[in-house]
Amino acid sequence: MNEIQKELLKVAGDMTASKERVKKHVLQQSINRRKPLRFTLLTVVLTLCVVGFMMVQLLTNETEQTSSLFHERQLEYFERLNQLMWPGKEQEFYKEEAYLSYEKLVAAYYFAKSVGIDYSKAELEAERKKQVEQLEMLYQASEYEALFQGLAPKQYVETYLEPLLPMYTTRTKLYALYKEKYPTFYAYQEVANIDAKRYFQAHYTEQATAFQKEHNIVIRTSSHGSSMVGTVAEVESNVFLFIEGVIPEDLDHMAEEQLAAKYEQANWYPVLDDFPVEQGDYITLTSMGTGSIEENGIVRKYGLLSKLEKLEPTITKMLELENDKEVAQFLQDIPWQPAAYMKRPPEYSFEVEDVRIEMWKGYGGSIYLQKAGSVEIHLSANRAKELIAILGIEES
């Protein structure tokens, strides 16, 4: 008996017993009581109506239960897993983490179905066998005793994992699809999860919110990501190299060693279907996190994104100087320091004695200056006013 059937019995009771009661009632009507034929027929009709009404209710409940995205028993399963992984946390933490794990699986399942992924009976049985074998290994260790609640591995799968088996099976096939799609990208599974979450939020937010409210689940973890602005330096297969704080002109004007320094802050991101990019595109993206992996002695940095938008590279204004010597004299008299990495493009850029100077506005009227990523200076508000006047910048 699967989870859907068990949940139906909670609402409607055992249908076998109901059938026997109806059968007994009809027999008693025909044997013990002498009624006119018309009255007997009416009794039978009414009995059939009652049975029909019960069947309609059961079918309605089954449809509603089948269409439900989440179930309390499976939430409990994820909650116990999290309690074993992170002992000593607050109950709110376990409920939140359990729900997020559960939603991640559900989202992958429905997203996979939307792109035409299905599974066979053999694949489902293979997943069931895998889950039982994994649990049998844990079953031997005393520290996992609380997970099983007195059930043997096979019984545990039947009790808690049966409704999840199609989801695990489908998600495995979804991951295989994304591995083919992003052959050079290490975190292809997370790309699939992000796409699945975006699909899930577009179609099932109402049901998810209702389940959270019903079970007093508070989602405190932020999933908005951080916004970054920069340039697409390279496009390779289905990934692109993004350099934060660089404008497209940098790819042509900066020296190789200067770009190399900037590249240390670069990450490879997947090219999403909804957001195609080309080399030299100036973009803002929402990064969901970054990581790194070492391959053949080379550290390759990667990032995950949820969306991006192409921008016109007009945020940096190029200044044409007519008083180069005056500006050069001002810059010569200031104490330059090793440059820190700036995460946003400069507001202004100009060249003095063949050296490119980038300029950022700071707090309280101050400004930052950098010599093309090598050295920098933070000018106070008063000194900043002097330079702004020399450069002829009209402040708004």
C-alpha cells in the first residue's frame, strides 16, 4: 500500500469494511423484511447512490492527494536526516533545512517533467534497490538508529521513501541531461537545481507557501544572491568567463599583466538558455555563489547565477584632457599605495602620460584613484574637489 492509499484511509476509512457494511445492509433488506417490489428497488437505488457518493469522495480525495506537492511524512524524513547531520541545532533550523531539501527534490521532479523527462519501471526499481542498499549500510551503525524508527531498511523505504522514488529517479536523469549540456562546467547539478527552482517558483509558489504556513516553516535563508557588474571576457562551450569591475574597453587597452591581475577575480559561469551572451558583453548578473576546483594542477574558479542583463557600457565616462601637465603634477604629489580590488566599474577614466587613471566616487565627497589596477589613492573631500576642478568635471 503506497502513501497515497494510506492517506486516503485516514480520511475515508477502510473501503473493504464499508463495502461489507453496504452488502450486509442490502441483504438484510431483502431477507428479513417483506417490502413491496417498488420500495425494495428504491432502497437498492438509494444504497447505490450512497456507494457512488462514497466513491466520488474517495476519487476526489485521491486526485487532491496526488496533486499535493508535499507530504508531512516525507518532511519528517528530511528533518531526521538533518538532525543526524547537524546535531544540537534549534528545531526551527531543522524544519527549514528539511523543507529546503524537500522542495529542491520536488522542484527538480516537476521541472524534469516539463522538459519531457520520464522514467521506466525498471529505472524506478533500480532506484528503490539503491535506496535500500544505502540504508542497509547505515543500518549497521548505531549512530543512525534514530533515523530508522525501529524499521528495517526495506520497510523504511516503503514507509517514507516510496513517494520520493519517482522524484529521485527523475532528478538523476535531469542531472545526466545537464552533464551533457555543460560538459566543462563542474557544478552542472547546481545549474539544474537553479533552473528547476526558477520553474518551480513560476508555477507552484502558492502551493509551497500554503504548506509552509500549515507546518509553521519559516524560511530565513536568503536566496536572492548578489548583483555584480562586469564584462564577458571569453565564451567557451556553454560557459563564459566573467570579470567583475571590468568594462569592455579594458580587454583592448589593458596590458596582459594587468588583465591577469583582474582575471584572478574572474569566474566561469554557465550560459543559461534564457540569457545568451557573447564575448565583450557588458552585463549585470545575480550570482548565487562561487567556488573553485583543481584540475591537472590548475585552479578553475566557477560561479552560479540565476539571471543576467546586458548593459550599455556608459557607466564609465572617458575624459579627454586638455591640461595633461597640470593633472600630471597633481597626481605626482600624492602618495600612491598598492591597489585594492574594486568590484564596480569606475565613474571616470582618463590618460596621463600614457598611463590610464580610473576614478571612483567615495563617501562624503571623497574619491578613489587607480593607475590601471596597480596602485591607488583615496583622496579626501577637499583634495577630491581640487582634482575635480582641474579635470573640469561638472558635478550634478
